[in-house]
Amino acid sequence: MENIQISNLNEMFDILSILNERYGFNSESTPFIYRGMNNCKYPLLPTMLRTDTYSNKDDNLTPITIERYLNGNNEIDILKDFIKEASCYIQGIQKNDYLSWSEYAQHFGAPTRLLDWTTNPLVALFFACLNNGITENADASLWVLHKSNYYRYIRNHSEYLNQGKRTIREISNDIFKNKGTIEYPLIYTPYYVDQRMSAQSSTFMIWGSSCEPLESLIPSDNRLSPFEPKDGIYTHSVKEKSELLLEVIIPYCVKQSFLKQLDLVGINEKTLFHSLEGVGRYIERKYRANFTGW
């Protein structure tokens, strides 16, 4: 499928409207979750599992790729180090409740095997367009995932069926102890530890035994189609129930325009971060001269 691009909110709403008509299956609520990434070259992969490639000035040498955090380190040791340092600030969580601790670690910037998603496409679009000083000229991605189609897919392609009625917490703690057999990431809604997570309509995806990015785990044949049927009839057939993932590209030259449009509908730092930090970020961006796209 060719790259799908949007340059304004109306185009995004048109795509979402088609997706809901085509894949909603008469549901009263949207079946999708969303993730915004301010560089479309970044993989759908948690920080803990990411790699970095280093090139030598001598072009004759092959670039090397190393694990960003797990190069010589153990994941559970990294998490336990966070638990040790954070225990004086956070009470009421058992030391071996690794999923709850990971949620806090993710919230405060420590590397984890969790990946943030949201049920609000405007929130995802905001984070896709919000530059961090490194990716000013990079196109962004808005990812769309159909939850029930995704679980239908992994039930047919993994050990998920053998988990019985085990809770996400039981399964995840096995994953942290390297005892998990779930290959595909699992989706769940966390307890909101503060107003920020609630404002951002947070949903998490926890990676299983595979360290592959989500887009690599899902074949191209299983991508969502944001186009109306040629005959105008939505069939909700087997095909529609097998399609689950879509990437929408946001050209870098329209990122600032999108942020201004989102501000008009109340999506900005001060509403999403619910803190003085958010107010400060909002004021800084509001008055910053920006000539992106010139």
C-alpha cells in the first residue's frame, strides 16, 4: 500500500470516518487505538528493546548495532534499580509487582518494555507533531491499530490461546522473569497513576518474547485500508476482520500547522500534562519563532 499522508485535521477525520465505517462492525465505540511518533523512521518498539547503529568515520568499516539498554545489562536488574530508587517516593506496591512498577517507570522516563498508545486520535496526533529538538525536519507517523482484529490475529499465530483465564498481570510478570511464551505484544488499560495518564487516555502495549517492532510482526497483507469500497458497500467480510494496522504520514512541513489546529480544539501541553511543566511547555512553544517548511 502506498504511503497515506494528511496535511490537516479534516483529512485525518475523513480517514478515521472511513475506518470506522469499514471496520467498526456496528460497534458503538471505536475499535481503534492510536500512537503518534514524531519521526516516521522510529520503530513501534519500547525503549527497553531499541537498538542504536554507530558508523565509523572510515567508510570501509561496517556500522555496528548495539542494544541501547540491554547491551551487557539485564532488564529485570534495570527495573529493580528503578524500584530501589523510587520506593521512597512511591508506596503501596509490592516489590515483585513488576507490571505496576513498569507503569511508573514508563511514566517517569525510565526504559521499559511498555509502549504508550491512546484511545484519542487527537492526542496521538499532538505527540506526532510535537518536536523534541532532534527531529525538526522529520516526517511523523500516526499509527492506527484495530484492537479486536489484533487479538483475533495473535490468537491464530501465537501461544495466546494456551493462557486460559490468566490475567495480564500474571502473564506479564512471567515475561519479566523470562518465563513468558507470548510472542506478540499484549494491549491493556493501566490504572491511571495521575491526571496526565487520564488526560492522555493512555493505553499500554507490553512486549512479549519477541524483540521485533510491531510493524515487522504484522504482515503487509494485514494493513488497514483507509479507502471507501469501489462499489460503496461496506461488507465487513473476513478480509476486514484480518486487517489491523495502518501508518499515516504527517509531512514535517505541516507539523506546526497541526499543533495550531489542535490548540484550537483544546489539545496542547497544558491540557495533556496537567502540571506547571505543561504550562511552561505550552508558553514556550506558543511564542517560539518557527519557520519549519520554508
